[in-house]
Amino acid sequence: MEHHYTYRVEWSDERYEYTARCLEIRGLWVAAPTAQQALAMIEAEVEQNLRSNEELGLPLPTPLTEQNFSGRFMVRTSPSLHARLMVEATEQGVSLNQWVVQKLVDRRPSLDW
């Protein structure tokens, strides 16, 4: 079965080995001594998971690369944070939207999972 899922493989200081996961299938992960082994193992686990889901008649997750993103999403926050962000955006001479986008671009990527 050919699928285009998104995989993340990284070194774990806690486990002293590589861990790998498929972003589209929550909770599914493996660990191995090398990155290559971890990737091969998670791909095999994903195939098994998909086969099981098909046999049970469960829907398969849509790969992130096959989803259509509009470029828009709603964010709900507290009124005080909204006000603080608006003040910061105004101080910088940009719209609140531009300020939030820049904050997202400048953030450190999350590696926690």
C-alpha cells in the first residue's frame, strides 16, 4: 500500500536511541539504535496500523501533504492577551495579523511529542 504520510525521526537523549513517529497517526511511535532503523520500523508499524483499520472498516487518516490548507485559522484567546498583542502590533506599526504571523515564523519549532 502506497501512502504519503509525514514521518519525524529524531535522537532521544532520554532513551539514548532514535525515535520515530508518523504525524498523522497519533500515539504510534518506535525507537531504534539508528535513524534508518527507526524510519523503517515506523513505516512497518504504519502499514500494520492501516491494514488493521481497513479490516475494521475504519477510515484511514489523510496525509498532511494531501490536505488543502486555506492559509486561515481562527485563534481564541483571552481579552488581556488580545489587548497586549494589539499594543505590540501597533508599536511595531503592523496589523495584528502581521504581528501574529511574524511571531509564529520566529518561534522555535516544537519537538515535543
